[in-house]
Amino acid sequence: MSKRAHRNKSTLIILALILLVPGFLYIAVNRLGFNEYASLPVFGEKTLSGEMKRNWGRAYPDTIFHMVPHVHFEEVSNTKVMFPAPDTCISVAHLFYTRDVAFSRLMLDHVDMLATRFQENPIVNFFSISVDSMDTQADVSAFIEPYKNMAQKHWNVVYSPSVDIFTYAREELLIDAMPDPTDSTRFLISNQLVLLDSKGRIRGFYDISLKGEVDRLEDEIKLLAVEEIRNKPLKVEKKPS
């Protein structure tokens, strides 16, 4: 075989590889590969439904996660508010009571800072939940007087729940809450902020007494927001016939 023929043959092989290899790689990625994203854990009891689901050609057991049921509260603006937020929104929640001018005030300060940072993102909603059954609208309004533009920040300060708030906090939100057995004017409440996704699943707990936890919550709200957008099915606009 002449050198010219050998060179032409080599050129044809190289061209064939350039044309065929990307196609083979595309098929391999679609059939065998899968996308993997950073994702927050889901807290609470988990059970298997007994069914199997498929994603990218892979089968996996269907898991039923703990989901926080909806409860109605009174809001300081004299409206009814549902918690967790509707199923298009992320919720961040915590407990407080108006006779606590130390810890509860600090918690609201942190939430005010976070709500201000996320006020341009309407899918992030904040809930400050009073545990004191004696709180009135006037009590709550006076307590939150230092905080401004709460509606624009998607920040709801609520009281008077439709359920026993202590049982709800312990069994559904999975945080501590109880009257102080030594002082009826005080309550023992969790120092944690709770992050919930749009399905009402708990995705994180953040202890404000620990350094860096509020910053971690801010980062994980952003991560969860990306997850929500990624998992939301695209709506195809139908053209009028």
C-alpha cells in the first residue's frame, strides 16, 4: 500500500471517529448516566409505600416522608393564614411568645434579617408562631412594632392556632415546646428555625445559639429554592386553535 493510500485511510478513520464518538457518548449518557444534584435531607419518620418508581431508567422504592399538616392561624393584619405556606412556597418557621424579651426578640431579629434578604423571592415565606394562648392581636402587634414592611418580606407573625400548638410543635414540627412547669407565665420553646419545602417536608433545623447556623440556613434556602424550580414541571403554553 502506498504512503498516500495509507494516509487517506488514516484520515478516513479519524473523521469516522470524530463523527461517531459524540453520538455514542450521547446515547451512553442518556441510557446509562444520570444527573446528580446537591440535595438537602428530609427529616422525620419515613416508610416505604411498597411501590417502585423509575427515574432515568432506574427503579427505586417509593418512600413516604413525614409531612407537616396545614394549620390555620390568626395574623396580626386580622386575616387567616395557613401554615405551611401553599404548595408553591418554601416555609421557614420558629416559635416565640410576647412576654419573652430576650430569646424571642433575638429570634425575630434573625428572621427580620433573613426575610429582608429574600424579600424579592416570593416563594420564600417566613412564619413567627406565638405559643401563648393569652396573646391578643394587640399584644403581638406591640411586640413586632420595631419591624417594618413585613408583608413585602413575606413574613407572617401569627397567633391563635386551630390546634394545640405544643402538640403540633413536638409531633409535627419536631421541635420542643411546653409550658414552664415552674412558672406559668413562661414557656420552654425550641431555639431552632425550621425549613420546610413546598410539600410540607422538613428539610433542615438551625440552632440560632450556634455560630454560623443562620448563614447555613440562608445558603440552604437558596439550595432548596433551586431544587423546587428544578423539580417543578414546565408548563407548555398551548396556542389557540
